[in-house]
Amino acid sequence: MRLALVSSASGASVVAIDNKIEQAMDLVKSHLMYAVREEVEVLKEQIKELVERNSLLERENALLKSLSNNDQLSQLSAQQANPSSTLQAQAVMAQPAQPAQPPQQPNVSSA
């Protein structure tokens, strides 16, 4: 009879431990799911911002292409084909356009 009591007490103890383990696993699972959902929301926001930034850059690129002349576009194509000329192309494109005529000096009369 005493053996039966020890056995049932031992069985109850195992069941209690199993229940505790299951509860702990459920808690870990819920925390992980919460963390994953949070990270997904952050990533969705980053994707949204990157899509907006990409769209803005594409519009800016189209505008710059429409405002540039064929020489500048050919320099850009050459730059993409030969990356070592990047600095030279940037320097050329950064120079302001030269006016067709030099500015006229104002007529100043000495009194």
C-alpha cells in the first residue's frame, strides 16, 4: 500500500512538473511572438520609408536627366562604364555653366 502512495505521489509530481514546463514554454512562445510582431512592424515601417525615398530619388533622377544636356549624359554613361573616372566626371559636372558672353562692366564716370 505504501508503494502505491509513493508511486501516485511521484506521478503527481511528474504531472505538476510537466504542467510547469508547458506553462513556461507557452510564456516563452508568447514573448517570442510578441517580439517577432514588433520587429515585423519596424521592418514594415522601414520598407515604407525606403519605398518613399526610392520614389523621390527616381523623380529627382528623371528631373535631372530632363535638365541635363547630351554631353553631360554621355559623360555620366562613360563614368558608369569606367569607375576610375568618377572624380574627373564629378569635377566636370560640378563646374557651373560658362556664360556665353562675359558680363559687361558698368559705365562709371568719375566726377
